Amino acid sequence: MLINTESSGAEKLPVEQSGGNTSERQTFEDEKPAEELPTKQDDEDDTVYPRPLVRSLLILGICCAAFLVALDRTIIAAAIPRITDDFKSPGDAGWYGSAYLLTSCACQPTFGRIFTNFDTRWSFLTALGLFELGSLICGAAPNSTALIVGRAIAGIGCAGVFAGCMLIITKSVPLSKRPVYMAGVGGIFGIGSISGPVIGGAFTDQITWRMCFYLNLPVGLITAVIVLLFFRVANQAEKPDPFFQRLLKLDLFGNLLLISSVAMLLLALQWGGLEYPWNSAKIVGLLVGSAVGICIFLWWMIYRGSSALIPPNIVAQRTAAACLTFSFLISGAVLVHSYYVPYWFQAIKNVSAEKSGVNMIPYVLSNFVFSMVAGIAVQKSGYVLPAAIVSPIVASIGSGLMTTFSEDTTTVKWAGYAILAGAGIGIGMQQGVVAVQAVLPKESIPIGTSMILFTQSLSGAIFVSVGNSILRNELSSGLTTAKLPGADVPHVLATGATAVRHLIPADQLEPFITIYNEAIRKVFLVAVPLAATALLPAVFIEWKSLKGTAVVAGEA
């Protein structure tokens, strides 16, 4: 038995009793004030965690799942040209990526409620099953419509899979040790996101684009078997409510309001400036509809109180509110880098999509390593706040240096700047989830975790679209001003980064690349205020130790 105590308020005297195969912990303490709510640490006093071997197997399984759902966000990018050729569906190209991102973002809060009211293991396996079903439909899709439907189903599953990964860690690892595990899973997620274009390009060129989706089936099966066999949660002291009653607790009307509002917002961001002008009736209608829907949802949230899809008391909690804002800002910065740094490599440095993925290794590796370092530091010290403060400072410096990229930037410089930016973001990327779990009661952990993941997904969708609008506007403005006779502006805007050089005569290529580089630099600027502003909510995270929790080691 491992007992770890920290004196706080009333004096606690731990007493260990053991007999046979049982271990018990009794704590005698002064009576607490009646109004004091239970904390996460109070809730976990008698939690039984898996032994190291079982825990390692579970971590392996959820790392596989986290890698897959991250990979699916970007793996299709390199395959889209081949898919549109096969299905003769260039008009559907945008939906192949957005259908997945839209449903995965909109359904995050829903799974927070599902994990709160239903068994964690079966909820996770259901989400994984939806992800696998969507992948199977995509791999076997006979036409474009089937592929889009499959992507949407896979996105719904994705929303539950990654939230489930974090919750399995919560139920398998003591709070004081979670930072390292969550940092590791978060790092695997980042590697999956960056690896997508490389793996997708290799499958598309060497085998078939359908392998981008069939890959998920055997790897997902490994995760399902591990979770099914080794993940156990102690029986609840109270008998759960009937199924129909738990279904009502999902706040179905709130789900409908939020999903429809987020869907309208994301569709407007996906289509605005690409499919339709920003001032078109469709885009304005979507934005207005989204705003009205969100206002109604906020009223409904206040009306429902603690039974709402997003309970107001969680949002109002100081650390939870700070972590939601912090995660939103930091995630926006990392998604801007993840999408547009490869774009810079392809358009400015004239490398292939696969090579641009390889060039992202310094950024990804730095993100992963410093995420683990921060996790170890938080585990040793017990405090999240220092890492949350250091992260935006380092990330904003690295992001600022990346705005100096030019066609003449050397490998040493771009790699060094990418390492600095990746390190800063890696330090803070998982701190929001860890801090929220330290301050919320056990029953609120699934909702709190899903809310953090929702803000991360929403931030990525918003700021990737913002970056795309900036890129298009700056390119259009720069090319129009330069009046390059060989540059057809609409054609340039419709062409991918790898093929854009072929549109311009050789004698006009140098000024064209300068204009293109300046446009991408303006996109990189978006990440600087996002990273820097994250410092403001970081200082409001409570100085609360993750230690002080008694841990009972036992079989899962």
C-alpha cells in the first residue's frame, strides 16, 4: 500500500489495516464544516488502481486509440486529390475533412454526459465501435456520399474515444501520477496529427487511399481487446438509475441546441471565403443561426442548472474556467502551426507533402519531449501552475520567431524556432485536463474533461479557418497589387501548396514566392497572440497540490 498524505486544514491520521488479500485505509479527522463540498482528493481515498503490468497494457491500448483518432484528422489530406479523381467529385473535397472535424467537435460535450451516466468501459467501446464502423464505411465506400457519411460517423466516435482515453487514465492512475501519463498520450496524439500527411501520402502512392481507413480496423481491435479484458471499475455503492432515466440525464435538448449551433458555426467557417463569399446569404444565415442557437443554449444551461449538458457550476469554478480558456488559446496556436507550417515547407521550400511531414519532426519531437518533461515536473512538484505559466511565455517567443520565416531561412533556423515553439506548447498542452481533475469532484470529471477537449477542438476549427481566410486574402491582395501577368489569382487560390509553383512562369517565380511567403507569415502571426494571451487565464489556476491522496494498489 502506498499512502501519501498532505496536511491541509483538519489534521488527518492515516491507519493501515491489512488482512489476507484486502487493504483498507481509515482516516480520522476533525469534523468538516457542513458547507464544504468534497474535492477530487476526498473522493479518491479508497480508489483501487490497476497493478503496473495491467496499467501498462491499458496505456498501450489507449495510446493506439489516441494515435488513430489524431491520424484521421489529417491523413486524408494527401489522399483527397486521388479520391476526387476516383469518384469524380471535386466539389465534395472539403467535406472529406470537415465532416470528421465537425462531428468530433460538436459531440464532445455529449460524451461528457454519456461517460457520467453510463459505464466508462462500455461507453468507450461504443465510441470506438462507431469510429471503426465509420472507418470501414470509408474504406469500402462506393461513392463520395458514402465516404462523407463514413467520415461523419467516425467523427462521432472520435469525440468519445479521446475523452474515454483520458477518463481511463483517470480511473487507472493516481492523480499525483497522471500528468506524465496524460502528457504521453497527448504527445502520441500530436505525433498522429503530424504523421497523417506522410502516412496518407505513402498509402495513396504505394497501395491505395482506402488503406488510410482500413489501417484503423486492426489497431482499433487491439485497443478494444485490451480495454475489454483489463479495464475494470469498482462496483458503485449505489444501484444505478434505470436506463431510461439515465438517458434523460443526457440533456437531449441541450445536446440538440449545442450540436446544431456548433455545426452552423463550423460550416460557416469552412465555407466562408471558399465556397461562398463571407457576405453571402448562406454564410450570414449560418453565423446568425449559430449565435441565436448559442444564446438559447446559454439560457437553457442556466435554467437546467447542474443537470445541464454543461453545468454552470463547473464553468463558474475558477480553475475550470481558467483551464477552458487556457486550452482554447494554446490549442489554437498548435493547430495553426500543425496546418500551416507544412504548407510553408511545400509552397516556399518546394518539398513534397511527405517531406514536409518529415520536416515537422523537430516541432513534434520537441512538443512530445517537453510535454513529458512538464508531466514529470508536475508529478514531482504536485503543482500545475508553474508549467501553465512557462508554457505561453516560451510558446509565444517561438511562435514570434516563426513569423520571420522566408525563402532564405536555413534549416538550422527553422528547426530551432520550431523546437522552441513546440516546447512551449508541449509544456502546457495537457495541463488544463490535469488541473481540472484536481479541483472537480469525481462525478464531474467526465464532463470537465470533455469540456476541455471540446474547447480544444473548437479552437482548432476556428483558427484553422481564420488562417485559411488570412492566407487567401493576403495572396489575393498581394498578387493583385504586384500585377504578375502569369498569375491567375483564382487559379492560384484553388491550387494546393505542392502544385502552385507550376502555375507561374519561371521569370515571375521569385516575386510570386515572396508574396506567398508573406501571406503565410501573416497566418503564423495568429499563433503569437493566442500563445501570449494564454498567460492571462494561466495565472488564475489555483495553487492546488496533486499530492495528498491516499492510494491503494490492487488489481483492476
